[in-house]
Amino acid sequence: MKLEKIIKGITVNEIIGDASQEISGINMDSRLIEPGHIFVAVKGTQTDGHTYIQKAIEKGARTVVCENLPETLIENVTYIKVNDTEDVVGKLATTFYGDPTSKLELVGVTGTNGKTTIATLLYNMFRKFGYKTGLISTVCNYIDEEAIPTDHTTPDPITLNKLLGRMADEGCKYAFMEVSSHSVAQKRIGGLKFAGGIFTNLTRDHLDYHKTVENYLKAKKAFFDSLPKTAFALTNLDDKNGLVMTQNTKAKVHTYSLRSLSDFKGKVLEDGFEGMLLDINNVEVNVQFIGRFNASNLLAVYGAACLLGKKTEEVLLALSTQCQQYLFCLFPKQAGCSIDSQQVGSIETSDELYIDFHIIYIKQHSFESIFQHFSFKITQAAQRIGVYLCFGILSHDQSVFVIQIG
């Protein structure tokens, strides 16, 4: 792609060099630069990319996007000066990878708890509806059936656009994505077009990064502030910050609640070890989930699916067949120790158990049956291959408790 086309959507202060050259890639990590790439020098929290400009050029970068020009300019290298490289990197990546979110419906989920559950359930639901669907989450990214390992809740803007580009190229109609407060503050989602956003809740978390609850709230709110008027903003009225999140959004606001009058109103009628009986907008539905927080998560899933145009009957039927996933996570005992997936795979499997990377998912609905049926067998297998075994559910929004056996 021509450089001049890639930079068309950003504000440029100065161009030194040839803007008509062909570009073969874009990166903000100088170690990953290949000949013909653009290197974007971003000032990060730990290091300043401007100090790696020379290294990027030595590896073959033909264009450098920066805030401050280096003292010595290299011949045959084009320099693009901008005000904020962190702001433009997402927009550059979006253009380079063909504006993927204009080709699919992207829904972002943000909040302290519930992001993984809601995004994953929407991904599973829309695949059951027959659509090719993508998932970007803390646990794993998926391009329909293909699993892609993940390191962050929300990837960096270049990795994110590359992943979404693959989803679009492979025919995904929908993609569901966890949107962390870090990703908003660091502008990792810049350039993306969202069809909708979901707010779950906000508690005191990530204050090591944001420093104050107010800053944390502002980061979450900025996601909704950036939504276009064509999008929906679905917010939780049971959280005191629910309406704060959407007060300045251009998107059409919808609400869900277990306690208040709302667009998507729910009530827990019965709650037991095997699941719950819910009332959702005056229709009763049995679900195979436990816990009031999961009732709220399911309500968000229901609302989002309806706002994406699905019929209420189809959504309720899909909710009734979804299973809560219990996770057995295997971690190496020693740093650098890898787990052989074949060894892990030697553990007996069934319809209730399947293996994905180093996480064993258990599809069971009763805590008692999980421990009676699986814990001894998996503990033995874990000890054989030299790992710590943590079992329970992955995070608070999925009924977490963790037991470590070393």
C-alpha cells in the first residue's frame, strides 16, 4: 500500500522524504521491523520509541512516524512528524489493514467484572446462530473456530487491527471484544468503528495504573464518548455509574437491570446449584448458570443480541442452552517450563471436558460433580507433568475461587 494512502486519515505536521513509496508493514516495536515497514515511535509508560528509531532504520524501516525528528536524518527514509504518535498509530493500522471494522459488526464490552463472560457468551451465541464470529478476550482470541493465543485483555492497536483484518477476510460477520480501561487510556482502540458498547459495572480496580477511581471511570467513559451515533450503548442501571458512562455518548442508549425499570428487565425467580429460573422482559427462561452476577451478565447478553437484530425467542432459546464453563488452569512450576499439550491431552476427555492450549474447560453445572468426577484425575495428571494446578473458575465474573496444588 502507498504511504500517502496510509497517512491520509491522520493530521500530519511535516513530511520529509518520499510519500509515494510502497509500505509492506507497520510496527511500533523496533525488534519486529522488516524491510519496507513503517516504524511508529510511541512514547510508552516504560520506554520511549523515539530512542529506537535508528535501530528500526537499521532493520529496514523506510518510514518513521514520530513526534520529534531525530538530529540526523537518514537518506532514503521518509519522516512523518505528528503531534501524538499514540493517537495516530491505531488509525494508521486501521487503514493499512483495510479498515476491518467497516466489514463486520464489532461490539465492545467494558467494566471491572463480567467482560469475559459477556463477550464469550455473545461469541458462542452468534456462532450457534450460524455466523462466522470473532472473539477478542482475556482468555483467548478466536477467528471463528481458530484459537489465537493472547497476552493482553486488549492487544496493541497494530496486533488488534491485524487480527480484525483476518476476521473480516475470513468472513466473520460479528466480533465481540473485551475493552479494558488500559486500552482506552492508551488509545489501542483508536480507528476502530464499534457497532455497540456494553457497560457492566465499576469497582475499585487497576488503581496502580489509573491512580484514582475518577481516572478509572473517565477511561471507561471515554469508550462510550467515542461511539458513533449509529451504535448502541447498553448500560447497567444496577451500577451507580451506569448512566454516568453514557451521559455524553452519541450512541443510542439502552439499559438493563435486575432492580429498576429498564429496556431489558430481569429478575431471579429461582436460584440453585444446577442453574436459575429468570424472568426476562416478562418471559421465564431456565439457564444453566448460577449466581446473581451471572443473571446480570445474561441480561446484558440478551440485550446486546436483541440490539444486533436477533429475535427475542431465538435469543432466549440460545441462553437456555448455554453452559457455564468451569476452568482447570495448568501453570508451569518453574519459569520457562512449557506444558506439552499432548501430555495434557492424555487426560481422559468427554463431552463435559475439552482442552484448549493450557486451559482445560469443564462444562459441568454442579460444583459437587466437578470435584467428584474430575479433580483427583486432573490433579494426578498435573503432578505427573510437573505443573501447578489451579482449579475453579477463571475470574470473579465467573464465580471464581481458586485452589492451588503444587
